[in-house]
Amino acid sequence: MMLTRGFRGIGSFCRGFGAMYPGVWVALAAIFVAALVVIIVLTAKKKHHGASDSTAEALKLRYIKGELTEEEYMKMKDVIGK
């Protein structure tokens, strides 16, 4: 009985965790927002990288068709970074 009185009941360790402490909700919200930002940034980088690949393929196709000289092809390839 003394254990129950000293710790205000067995359930007091878990009762209200999170709901009683707004700091916990703020921390969880901050973690959620940070994870969302990381996902958005990584997705945007993948999309941008894919656009660069299609540009390099189009440039290569123009060179193969003979629309560009080797010098023009090399200059444009340096510009797009591939």
C-alpha cells in the first residue's frame, strides 16, 4: 500500500503522457515536418536529375542524326554537365 501512495498509483507513470506535456506534441510535430522536408527535397532532386538525363539523351540523338558537329556536341555536353 505504501508503494501505491508514494508513487500516486501504479498508472501515474503512463497516464497522460503527451497530452499533459505540450512540449512532446511540439517535438513530434517538428520531427514530422523535418521528415516531410527531407522527403520533398530528395524527390525534387530525383526529378531534376531525370530531366538532365533526358536532355543528355536528346543531345546524343541530335549528334547521332548529324544535326550537331562533334565540337557543338562536346560544348553542349559540358553545359548540361553530362
